[in-house]
Amino acid sequence: MSGVSVTKETDDARPASGDLVVLSNVNKHFGALHVLQDIDLTIARGEVVVVIGPSGSGKSTLCRAINRLEPIDSGSISLDGKPLPAEGKELARLRADVGMVFQSFNLFAHKTVLENVTLGQIKVRKKDKALADEFARTLLDRVGVANQADKYPAQLSGGQQQRVAIARALAMEPKVMLFDEPTSALDPEMINEVLEVMQQLARDGMTMVVVTHEMGFARSAANRVVFMADGQIVEEATPEQFFTNPRSDRAKDFLSKILHH
Amino acid sequence: MFDFLEGYDLLGAFWVTVQLAVFSGIGSLVLGTILAAMRVSPVPLMRGFATVYVNVVRNIPLTVIIVFASLGLADIFGITLGAADDFDALSFRLAILGLTVYTAAFVCEAIRSGINTVPVGQAEAARAIGLNFTQVLSLIVLPQAFRSVIGPLTNVLIALTKNTTVAAAIGVAEAALLMKEMIENESQLILISAIFAFGFVVLTLPTGLILGWVAKRVAVKR
């Protein structure tokens, strides 16, 4: 499935359809632990892929590998036809095109909400401050925290912080958004406000890779569910098929544990 | 009671002390920050250099460094910092150089401990929006690191202020040199010592109080 697309030549003027993120034969070790084993995964433009699986299955590592926050040992990852560069300026430019939302929000603690959302626009995209401010306010309004723009992250609730983090990532106008367990650190009553923003993004056609334990979100927003266990992709299917009729025993076992009590 | 003070330029001597402290304070903050950045950089050569620098310099007595600056750098290698003909200016500049080089090692370690207090997620988020190493460090990590180490840095700056007395060893006309001269010429040993001790407290106490207040003001809430 992915073998075809890795051979594509670098080309800036590509059509709006086709494969956006291609992982091919990706391997990664943490010491003796083989955390990603021969991962092949292709994500099409506009597709929402939800990655689920038990703890330690490598799903977060997979997500972080896509913008090279985790270096990989072998294999290749390409974004929009361009292979991921090793380090330096090229990598920084490529990261700007990949939005990332973390489990622990990671908003810049010494900057206001507005500054969090404008920083990348000004320093990376070299935008004029007034334009950056305007766009930031639009995004903050879109995620429903426009009235918190001048506060510091620590003054916001977890759900608000995570929505600001989504706005910060969107401010870079990314080609793809990565969500690494975005609701796992939230109080239960705040999970929905974040999921609603993500649902809206999915409806707007954003390409998304979402690592999550929220099965409801997987069912309603995903085009495809990728089930990982022990560093491997065990099963890929539409949400409907995966939740009603999983093929692998490992997936059946996992679903029985999370759905039946 | 204080007539023995006549003929001595007490304020002038302390003014030199203040200048030594301020110039080497600024110098060591700059050099120490660069060293701290090197210690966390991804380039092994830079990390190695900064580590060796810190471990060598902080273990040499300041007197040795200052005397070497005067006898070694100036007399043997002819490094005169643009003041070859003016002995006073030369000693003054060499003392600042020595104090800066020495204090920078301590500043570096204070800042490095501050960098360690910044959660790794802050740097990851900064990298994720496309900032490069220098930007991550200067925009996200160092501003937060500085705020958390104002306390330890205050200690370093107070120690620096008192360490300026070592400059007397190479003839810089600062407070300690004048004290030595006065003790030799006058009979008021205890009173003279008390006056100079008080002078240093006047310089360092406000530093501590003001920076303590600043530290509270700018603390990063998490």
C-alpha cells in the first residue's frame, strides 16, 4: 500500500489529492525494546486516522516520529512527497507544516495565550505582528477561548489550555495535525469541549492523526482506525468494521476489555 | 572620631569596587549564558568545551586567575587590552577579565540548573511549531530558566561583589586596597574594618532584596 508512494519525486505543485504522510518500513528501538516494528502507514490528504491500542504499544512514538520528535532507526517517513530531513533548518521548516497537540498541552508558560498563538507565525512564518494577532484571535475564537487571550496558560482550565494548544498548532496553517492523546490529561467534564473542536476540524477537511482512548471519537470522526499492539500495526479498518467485527484476536481482546464494563 | 578618614578617598575606592562588580557582572552573565547554551547544545565539541571550561575554572582560586591575568597575560604574552601605557587602567581591565572568566563558570552552572527546571515538553512544543535550536533556547527555554534561577544568580552576584577585593592583589585601587593602606597608616583597626564591612553590606544587601523581589514578580506559574 505504501510502497508505491515512497518513490514519488519531490514536487511542490502537486494536486490536492493523494498521499500526504507515508511511513515505510519504520523501525525504532528504545534500548532493547523494539517499539516500532516495520511500520507501513499511508495517510491520504483529508483523512482522519485514529490510532488506538494498549499502553506501550508504540502509538505515541509513532505519532511523535511523524514530526521527528522521536528519531527513527530505519525506514523512511515522507510528508507531502518530501522525505523527513535529519536535522537543522530543513527539519524545522518541515515541522512547521505539521501541527502537534500534546497530552500535557505544553503551552509556553511564560507567554500569554495570544503570544503562544502568534509566536510561530512571527518567528517561523515571518508574518507581520498585526496580521499574526488578527489570525490568532480568529483561531482563538474558533476554539472558543477568545476571551482568555491575555491570560497566562496557568490561569486556564485544562480544557481551555488544550484548545489554545490546538489554536497554536493551527496558526502555522499545517498540512497535517498530530494529536498525541489530547484528552488523556483532562478532567472528564473537559474532554468533550476538546473533542468538539477536533470534530469540527475533521469536518473542515483537516488531515489528522489522532492517538486516543476516546472510542466515541474514533467511531464518529475517523475515516480509518489503526490498531497497534507491541510495536506493530495489527489491524487497519473503518471504524464501523473495527468496532463491530474486528478480525484479529488481539483487537477482540482489547475491545472486550474496554467496551464491556 | 572620624578625623582619621581625612585624606582618604573612601567613596572613590568603593566606586571602583562598584565598577568592577558591574562590568564583570555583565560580562559573566553574558559569558555564562553562552557557556550554558553550549552545555545543552547538540554539538558534542561545544558541550565538551563548556564542561571542561566550567570544571577547570571554578576549581582554580580566583587569586591565581587574577594574578595570572596580570603577570601571565599582560607581562609575558603582552596582552594589554588597549591600555599598554596606563598601569591603572590595565590592572582594572585585567581584573574585570579575571573576574568575568571566573564568575562565568558559576553563572553557567546556575543557568544550567535553571534549564533543567524547564519541562522538556516546552522545548518539544517549540520545536514542533518549527523553531530552530537557537530560537527554542532564546525564546522559550532560557527566559523560563532565568526566572527560576534569579535566587542562585543573586548569590553568584553577591559573591562577585565581594570577590572584587581580590583585584587588590594586582594593584587595582578598589576598597580592599584602600582598607589595607589605611590599616597600615592609622591606629583604628577595628573601626576601619567595620567601615569597609559596612560599605560592602550597603552594596550587596539591596542587590539581594531587589533581586528577591524581581524573582517573585517574574516567577513562571505552571
